[in-house]
Amino acid sequence: MPKMKTKSASKKRFRVRPGGTVKRGHAFKRHILTKKTTKNKRQLRGTATVHETNMGHMAQMLPGRGI
């Protein structure tokens, strides 16, 4: 059997942490920022963790990454 390929878009957007959780960035922070409040933009900074209910999809998109 051939090796399973990683989705190219997923490897650019997600990082797998040593504990097996997946790190992601926040959405809605790229453009049209004038109508968003300062509080909203501030809370979109930094990174977040992918929810447990989506980890099955992450394992399919990132095979062999220890998920």
C-alpha cells in the first residue's frame, strides 16, 4: 500500500503539540476590521486549540503526526 499523504492546506494551518492536541489560528482577523470592536480583535489574537469533536477529521487530514 502506498503511504497516505498529508493535506497540504492542513500542514500549513495546523501544528500538532507534543501531547497530541492541535494548535490553530483564529479566523475573522484578516480584513474588514473597521467594523469589528477593539475587544473582539484583541480576543482573536494568539492561538487556540482544535476541539475534541474535530480531532477525527484532523487525524484524517494529518496522518502519521501522532494524533
